[in-house]
Amino acid sequence: MIDNIPAGANNTRLFCSKTWFKPVANIKSARKRARQAEKTRKHNMGLRSAMRSSIKNVVKACDKGDKEAASAAYKAAVPVIDSMVNKGIVNKNKAARHKSRLNARIKALSA
């Protein structure tokens, strides 16, 4: 064993999927990049969560059958979804799909 790694695994140190092994960056710039990537990932998770919450607000209002509340929630959700596209959190086609489906649900309430 080399560095407490089982025999046969020492040539795949960077790509090991074991839970007990975490690759560590050796170069200072790589360590900094790893820190930055983790910080960005956490920030993006919060933004994505806010987008999903705004979508869920529209869906809940539609499920209750309240068209007024659903329209208001949709008007609040559209800028949030669009800002996620501008920040690169979601693809523009995914955002368009969400907006289209939410709008279709609201229109179905009046029918």
C-alpha cells in the first residue's frame, strides 16, 4: 500500500470514486481554484433554489384554482427565471420551457 491506498489503486489517484479518498490539490493556485469553485457552487445552489421556489409558488396557486394569485406569482417568477439565465445558472431553453408551461397552467384555469 502506498499512502494508505490499496494496491492497484495508486495509478488512479485523481479519479478514485472511493468515499474514503479525496483528491487534494498540491499547487497553491489549484487549491485557490478549488475554494473558489466550492464558493460559487454554494452560491449557485441558493440561486437555483430561489428559482425553484418561485416556480412552486405558481404551481401551488394553480393547484388551488386561484387565477389571480397564480397570475401574480407568475409575474413575480418571470424576472427571477430570466435573471437565472443571465447569470448562467440555467439554459435559456429551460427557462423558456418553464415559463411556457406555467403560463399554460394559468390559461387552463380560465377554461
